[in-house]
Amino acid sequence: MKDVIIIGGGVIGCAIARELTRYDLDVALMESEIEVGFGTSKSNSGIIHGGHHTEPGTLKGELVWAGNQRWVELAEELGFGFRRNGDLTVAFDDAEVETLEQIAHQGRDRGIPGIEMWDVDRVRREEPNLSRDIVAALHGPTAGVVNPYEACFALIECAVANGLDLHVNAPVTFISKCPDHFEIIAGGDRFRSRMVVNAAGVHAEVIARLVGLTEPVIRGRKGEEYLLDKRLAGIVSRTIFPCPTPTSKGILVIPTFDETIMVGPTAEAVEDLEDVRTSATGSETVFALARRLVPGISERDCIAEFAGVRAVTPNNDFLIGPTDVPGFVNVAGIQSPGLTAAPSIAELVVQILAEEGLNLSLRSDFRGSMPRPVHAALLSIEELAELATKDPQYAHVVCRCELVTEAEIRDAFVRGARTLDGLKFRTRAGMGRCQGGFCTSRSMNLLAEMSGQPMTEVTKRGSGSWIVREPEHVDGQVVEMT
Amino acid sequence: MTPIEHEGTITHYLCIECPLGCRLEVEEDFDGNIVEVRGHSCKKGESFAKREHTDPRRMVTTTVMVRGGRWPRLPVRTTAAVPKDRVMEVVLLLRSVSVESPITMGDVIVADIAGTGVDVVSSRDMPSGSEGGRELSVAAVER
Amino acid sequence: MRPLSTILDRYDVVIVGAGPAGMAAALAALGTGVERVLMVDREAEAGGILNQCIHNGFGLHYFGEELTGPEYAQRFLTDLLDHNIDIATDCYVVDISLDRVVTLMSPEIGVRQVAAGAVVLAMGARERTRGAIRIPGSRPSGVMTAGLAQKFVNQLGVMPGTRVAILGSGDIGLIMARRMKLEGMDVPGVFEIMPHANGLNRNIVQCLDDFDTPLHLSTTVVEIHGKDRVEGVTVAPVDGQLRPDMSRTRTIQCDTLLVSIGLIPENELSQRLGLRIDPATSGPVVSSTMETSRDGVFAAGNVVHIHDVVDFVSQEALLSGENAGRFVTGRRPPADNIRLSAGINVASIVPHTISSDREHTVYLRVREPLEKSWLRLGSVYEKRLRYVVPAEMVSLKVRPRFLENFHGDTLTIDILPRDEPVRDER
């Protein structure tokens, strides 16, 4: 009998899992994909919002600033990358400047420090590659960037180290409410739990209906993003926002944690909650608007594209709270600034569970810190040389574009990677400008060796995503060489 | 004036002898004799057309399985061109072949493949062992 | 053979890449009498991309024979092994400093630094990927470059799929179209966005026609379908501006899409070294001795500009190796005094400068195909050309006597249609 089963291993589910494992509880997490974060979270733009853009009077607004502040500690504790590079919201005319001033107010009211209007000279000095048509900008120093999938892995590894029972490839297909617990079938196995947390992202409505709830109602809003060649690294140092409109934050120019520039996301309502197709119009829109902010950006620099579907509730706000089914908690509609708010969402959910009757007693042996995974690409030559004397596999290059070594690939496997995407998101192998042209066969060979399977069983991201197959079988004829 | 009528078949070929890529036409009569070759700009094109029409041949390059070598596949080639309509037959035969390393470039893998009179030889040295990078030289097979 | 751990701290010439360019450069460097030459390659063996190019058609110019890729590579390797050269395989060059200290890494030696008298960059090219042209649709497995498929099939003995559509009619795509059929896969078609095929005619005939594989010109892939694995692609015809006509799409069932849409020089190290890059080639600017904008750093092969014929790679690389050797021995030729400029219908020229005292082979690419044309080198030389196409590099021998009466510092090369009256300014 579990105390809590969390349904959904996106960044929210992973954050909740880690938070719950602080306590003396038996916690399990069910993730439908082969790895955590493989739903919408991996397509997240990775922005930790400064907190000034979010409207007051919403649950989003209540949680965003606290969440932002927690990211600094989290990154420290769990050893993933986080850079507080700040953001700039730009204005092209006086009407937009007024909007920026309203946002500045909003931010200061929330207690966010350092928010400042910059005039055109300051903007040009600090971000010389921005459009010359920009007349002013609002600087938000508290904003930052993370790799969202790195955060998911770090959170879940910490939770697992503290006793979380993680099940992947375990979609929940049945939930039944009994007097004092829930019966759940996930991935064909049966579980029982006192409480259930519905953090199933775009599938939260489907999950809630399994217990007869009519909330949340989830609609999909797709966002396409485009990654640019590393040669553009440094073209901007802060995340650049256009002046927001009532409906959208707009197309951004994002210097990701790894310094690849990303442009996007779009916002398009989609019927199919798993529609992650990119489109020609999406690409045209993104590049046109990105170029408006940073004229030096061109489609020719694009190296990859992807899309994710946001889970959206009818009032566009988070829906977090107990439900008509005692012990069943909804954590739904966590679209932007969901990533930012994740740590405070996790704390809120624990509070709600306590109010639902969960007995919380802190563990004395909670391991909050995790050792930082090694990234050869971030080390100096001397540090790498040192590592290689102890483990020569640190000197064996697998992915040359991102300088990922065999030792890191092996370590990623130990930490749970079983697919090419799993390796990619943990190590960056395959994310560089050649997009896996060089490293794919090497990574596949290593995965095959480590999992004791033939290369033909290695998948891109589980399920039916095989990469190569055996040749047609022909009866062998051994040739004797004279 | 009525157009001259040809009483045979015309076959088209794309010449590969030089980048011009002339579009060749070979006309034959009812009995299958070549009546005329048209469209070429040089003698090489004319003889290419005739060859392609009467006895088209192709070199075959493919791989066979190899055990114990640096790679699981050994590239092989025919030593001469084989009739075009026997290429797939040659390839299918080779798909069933498996050899043991070490192999030297030029080693005959299958002699007189499918009775064509043409041998299939190894296209490279294939040393034994699965790794390179141990020595300051390529581990070539002893000659 | 000595263990890799006996690698020296200093070499006269270090060559990055042991493919066709690297090997020829190595041979030529050795020929200048330098004592210590090191050739490094990240693969398990020398040979570069030739090891996976198992088809024939290599060496017609250089050896006067038609060889397969591995055979061509073996010729150079055998020659090299008769010399005193160190070849480090499974070894990766992480960095080259401005004073030519080369940082290497391999499991055998860890991370090591080697000082080089001169360096030759011969890292070759990488393929453009789906992301470069942003093909809309989902991201299933089964989308890969033709070169990766070639490695899977020819070296690893696994197949990329069962029904393989190919985007791009360059030679790599055509070669793979044949290879797929030989290995029993279906190829529903090769799709080419331009109105003409990109590869050699012999490949159209021997890779497509021989197998009844259709070539669809002026057509491109507008969407990829499939959740986990490719299930199909939608194709559409394009107009004169290469825009797809979305009212005339059709969907091709397939489980694999090979993308063969061009090569880019591997310019990571070139960028780290701060070399001047020619945007027309995406490779470093080089002098007639194949020296880059940094002293003692030379380059040759696909890393400078994308070649079609490996024989020319070897020629170019011999020059780079010879001059790298001469850089070290102090017997350098006089500096270049003429800049070459790309004029009408010329997309790129390599090398970027020449000197008037020696003969040079200059390689260029045209922008538009022309059946009959004049190649004009400033007003000092002209030559009739037939059938120039962007897909085939044009070579031009520039002889000192052309430049006897030329005293300027820039020569523009134009490729003009031959029906135009030729202005005789000699």
C-alpha cells in the first residue's frame, strides 16, 4: 500500500516526488513514457521566469516568484545547470513602453527586486545585436534558464535515491476509489495507494475521468521551437521578450543554458493532445518574429526543431487542489510559468495532501544533494586530463559536436537512460550541429552493449521507435578462404 | 509530305561517358538488328549506346558478412562487369556469404560468381580484432 | 608499430584527419624531408569516409583506374606505411591553439598536447540534416542522413528500414538508392527540389534507371508522418521559386526517409582558430599553397570546399602537405600576389589567392548551369566550356604566361553564356 501515487513524471510530477520523499512516506510515480520528462517537459523552453510577467490574482501569480527563488537552491543541491541571465522585454513604440511600465509595476508589487527600465542607449550597449528599432526595454534580472529535462532527471534521481518507487512505461489505465484507498492499474500492474496526485499534463483530464471527476477540462496549445547553430552563441545574453499582448507572451529569443540560441514558441490550439508536429507556417512565423527582435537571426542557422503541447484549463490558470474524490488531488493546466513555479507547486501539493489527511513526518536521512553529473564539455583541458588518468573513457569521444565522452554515456545509462533520446537529454550527445550524424552509431553500440541487446533493439524513445533492423535473413554460407 | 515511318523499336539511353549526358536513341528493326544510333556527340557515346543496347554490363559492389573482424561487414567487388540482368542474382548469392577475418584486399571471396566467369574479391584489408587505436599505426594485415 | 603511448611531444607536421585529404597531405609532407609527421583520426582506422563508400568510381584521374572507396584509401595507406609516420586512430583533436599546440584525446593516451611545426586541417565535411531545411511534421525515428544510413549498411550490417524514401538527388542519395535496392529494400522514389538532378549521370543510370526507381524533380518533402517511427512522407511539386504547391500534395508510404541535401565543411576547429572563413564555401580562406589565414595552418579537401571527385581532393591535399612541410623546413614559395574574385555566375573559387610565378589549379563552382560558356580570367585568359553545372566543380589551370602582362592585384573569374559577343581585350 503506497501513501501517495503520483501520476505523471514531467517536471511537476518529479518536483512533487522529490518533495514527498523528504517525509517518511511510501511514494510511487507512474510515468507513461519510457523516461521521465518525455512528455511536454522535454519541449519546455527552459525559461525560469522573472516573475514580473505573471498577472496578479491568479494561482500562477501566487506561485511564480517563490518558485523562481527556489530554483537557485535546487540547482545547487541537485547539480544541474541554472543561469540567472535575466530577461529583457522590449518596446518598439510609446504604447508598448506604457505596457512595459505596467509590467514593471506588477513585478515590484510582487516584491521582485532589480526591475528596471532601460533607455535605448543602455539597451544598445548591453545587447548590441537587438533591433535598432527598439526604443526601450524592461530588464528583469531574476529570470534565468535551465535545461528542463536535466531538471527532471536530477529531481527524479534525488527522489529515487530517497526511496521513490519509479515506474516508467506505466500508463495509468484504471483507477478505482475504495473506502480508504485507490486501486490503480498502470502498465499492466496493480497498485494501491491512499492518495493520488494527478500531474499527468495533457492527459490530466483523461486521468481525472477515471475516478469520475469532470475537472480538469484540458485543451492543448502547441508550441513550436527552433534551435540555432552554436555559432550564434552570445548573440544575446538575456532572454528577449517582445512586448506581450493580452493573448500571448510572443516569440522569444532564448540563450539556452548550453548557449544554443532557441527561438519560439508559437501558440496554436490543437485538437490532438499529442500533436507535436512542426509546421511551415510555424517556422515562418517564428523566424520572422525572431528576426524582428534580433536581425542577425536567419533560418539558415537552424539545426533542429521540435514542438510540445501545453495543457490548458478553461481559465488559463493552474488548477491545483483537492477534488470531490477524497485523497485525489489535481495538479493540472500547468502551462507557463509552470516550470518556474514547479518547486512551489510541489510544496503546495504536499500541504494539500496533509490537509487531505496525509501524515507528514520529516525523515532525518533525506539526501537533498546529488552529485553533479560530469560534462566533459564544461571542464577545462586540465580537469579533463586529470579525469582521464583515472578513467580513460573520459578521453574517448562519442559525440564530437558537444564533446561527450564514453564515460558520460555509460554514466547516463547507470542513471537510467535506455534510449537514444534518454542519452541525448542527459548528455547532449546528438544535440549538436551534426544532429547525431557522427555519434548515433557509437551511442547505439554502447547502449546495445550496456543493455545486453542487439543494436536493432535500441530505440529513439521507446515503444515503436526502432532505428535500424536486421537484414533479411538468408541462409548462411561460410566461405572457406584458401 | 508524309512523315517517314519507322518500322522497328526505338530505345532511349542516357549516355554516361561524359557530363554532357547526351540522350541517345537506338533504333532496331523487326529482327532486332540495330538500324541506327542517334543523339550522340562523339564516338564514345555511339559505342556506349551499342553496348548498352546489346550487352549491358555492370560492376557490382556490395558487402558480405565477416566474423571476427574490425567491422561486421566486408566490402567486396566484382573483378569485371557482369550482365546487368544478373546483378540481383549475384547480390543475393553474396548476401548469404560469410567469411572469417583476417582478410587481405584482393582476396577472392567467391570465384566465378553465378557462373559469370567473374570473381568477387575483397575491397579492403579486414584485420581481426574489434578495436583500432591501440598502435601508432594502422593495424594492417601482414603482407 | 609502437604503442600509442609513445606519441611524441612535438611533430613537424600534424595532420588532422586520415581520410583522402589527410593521407595525401601526409605523403606530400613526408616527401619534403620533414622528420616527424603525425596523422590523427577519430575513427578506429584511417581512410575517412572512403571506408563506407564501397561503390566504385574513385581514382579515374589519380590512378587511371576505377577503384572502390576502400581500395582508393588502401593505396594511400600502403604507401604511407612504407614511411616513418605516426598514425593515431580513435583519437580526437579537441583544440588547436594559435601557436599550434594540438590537444588530443584518446582512451589510450588520455588527454595530451602535441606541439606542431605546421598543421594541416583535413577533417572533411558533415551532412546537412533535416533541421537545416526544417521539414515540418513529427519527429519519429527513421529520419537520417544518407551518410549515416551508408555507415549502418556498409560497415555495421544493419538496415535503416524496409521502405526508404530519399530526399535529394546528390550522389550520396543516388548511391544509397541503389544500395537500398541491392539489400532488398523498397525505394518508392528519390525526390529532388531542383528541376535537374544533382548527381552524375552515371549514377542516375546505374542507381535509379537500372532499378526502375523513380526520380521526381521539382518535388520536395513537405511533411513527415509517424508518431514513433516514420509512417510516410507527404511530397509536393515546387514552383520556380522552390515554393511547394500545397494543393497538389501526395503521401508516400514509407518507414524511412534518407536526407541527402548537401555537405558542409567541418569547421569547428577552423572557427576555434579564428580562421577567415569564406561564406561562399563555409570553409577557410586559403592561399595557393592551401595555407589559411593563420601562419602554419594549412587545409585541404572537403574541409575547405565540398568536392565531387576524390581525385581532386588528393591533388589539393598533396599541395597542402608539401607546403606544410616546406613551412617547417623554411623553403616556402613566394607569397601570393593576386586575389581571385568570383564574378558572373561563379559561386565560389578556391584557392582565394594565387601568385604570378607558378602554375596553379583553381577550382570553382558555377551558380547556374550553362550548356555553352566562356570562362574568363579577368582579361588575360579565356576558355570555352561545355555543360557546366553547379553540381560539378570546374577546374582551371592558371599558367604564369597568362599573367605576364598583368600587373593588377585582383583577377575576376566570370562564366558567361557563349552566345554573347566576346570582348577581346588582349
